[in-house]
Amino acid sequence: MSATFHLTVIAKEPVAGRVKTRLVPPLSHDQAARIAGACLADTFAAVTSAVERHPDVRAVALIDGDAGRWIPAGYGVHDQRGDGLGARLANGFVDLGPGLIIGMDTPSAGPWFDAALEALRAGDDAIGMTADGGYWGIALADPDPAVFDGVPMSTDRTGQAQLDRMRELGRVVRVLPTVRDLDTFDDLAPLVAELPGSHLAGVAAHLIGPRWG
């Protein structure tokens, strides 16, 4: 069966000084990059698991940086295009077609990928919010760059503004459960607690101490 939809991780290459800079301090830039890489590995693992369950879905990495071993085998790789996250998401959907794009720092969202794919098969859209007011993923059954017009990115109202914009355009949107993302050092312990045995938990325990594992 050829893939009808994509399940895409929009991600930066986990290079020190370019990712998770809000973890510094107390972490160093190198430690923050290692945390980002672990979080990304868990996100990719969740995507791979979902794609194995859904033969009509292909796994994609939509990247800012150089492709390399940080991207699992079997993923399609596409470069991000545009200035700002809204433009990069819009262009990602233009390039890839109907599907779900998720962030790199919400590995606990994996259980809800199936619900997003179910919405797409029904011809509906979906969005999943984050606890800080953003959103961890957006699914578009009929991609239209106008979905992202006027939506402020990286604010505490981005998720609601995105949902409002989708509804303003008359799109049917399923709202998925809210999850925690990893932005600041204070986010780390609660997220690790949700993901025992994860790459993130292991790296956090190694870098910071046993209470994180």
C-alpha cells in the first residue's frame, strides 16, 4: 500500500548552541543539545511505532540543519522552507501534502497520533495543544497555507489562535489531548516522570543525577 499521509517531525539538528538554549543555565549548551537529542530520539521512536501500525502513513523529518545519523533510517528527509515557524509549517504541508506535523520536544504525545490519523482519514483536521499554550501537532486533510496566516507563533496563545484560525476557515477540527513540552529546565523533571525508561530519562539521569531517571 502506498502512503496516503505523512507523519512528520519538524526539527532542528541537535547542535550545541542552536537547540534548547532556554535550558542554559543551569545546563551547558552541550548538555542542552544532548537533552534535545534524547527528546528527539523519543519523538522519532513514537513516530516509527505509529507508522508501523499504519501502512498508509510514511515517516518524514522536516529539518533545519544537516541530515545525518540523528535521523532514523527509513525516514524521508525534507528541508524546512520559509522565515518563521508559521511559514515553515505552511511550506511543509505544501511540499508533503495531507498529514500530521509534530514538534521535536513533545515525546509524550505519541499515544494521540492514532487519533490524528483517524481524523485525517475522515477528512477532518486535528490539533493537539501543549500545557504552555502552544501546540504539539497539527493535522491537515486538505493543506492550505492560509491556515497559518496571522497566527502568532511561540506565544502562550499560539494553540488557541491556531484553532481559531482553522475554524474561521470553516475547517472541521478535532482537538486532541494536551501534553507537556520541553522548553525550560523546570519542564524537564515532570516530562522525565511521564517517560520512565526513555532516552530522555536516561540522558537526564546521566547528566544531572539519579533523581531524573
